[in-house]
Amino acid sequence: GNVVGVCAFYVSSPPFNHSIAIASEAWWYVLPEYRKGTWAIRLLNKTIEDCVSQNVRQVTLTLEEHLDQRMHSLYERLGFKKKESTYFMERE
């Protein structure tokens, strides 16, 4: 089959509790022509399965507020809940 998307997460533990594994999204991408189907859901579900098999207790995703509402809905359908905001500084 063809590659239609990729998903990159890294697993780490907080310095105050090494017994908890947390998977954080580095990035993920689905080719535009596959976005209207179920490929994004399948990709994220597979990633979640992989996290569970590694005893990850928390999976975090980042989503910019201005992005399409469908992404917010997708994350919520998969069981994710909005928890906090992220601040960043961009320098040139």
C-alpha cells in the first residue's frame, strides 16, 4: 500500500515521577487527498494503540485554535479533552 500519512510522537517521563510515561505529539500529517476519509482517525488510533502497548498513561496533542473545527471535533471524538493553552515565542 501507499503511505498516506505519518505520525511522530515522543515518550518521556516528568522529572518528578519516572514511573509515568507521557507521549507527546511532535507532528503528524495526512495527505490532503486522504483527509476526507477515515485515514486521520485510523492513524491516530494506531498511534494510541502503540502508546498503550508501551504503558503510556497520557497522550498529548497540540492544536492551534484557528485550525479547522473538524480537527477539534476529531480529537474530542477520539476521547481527548482540551486541558490548557500553550504560549510560545517566535524569534527571527
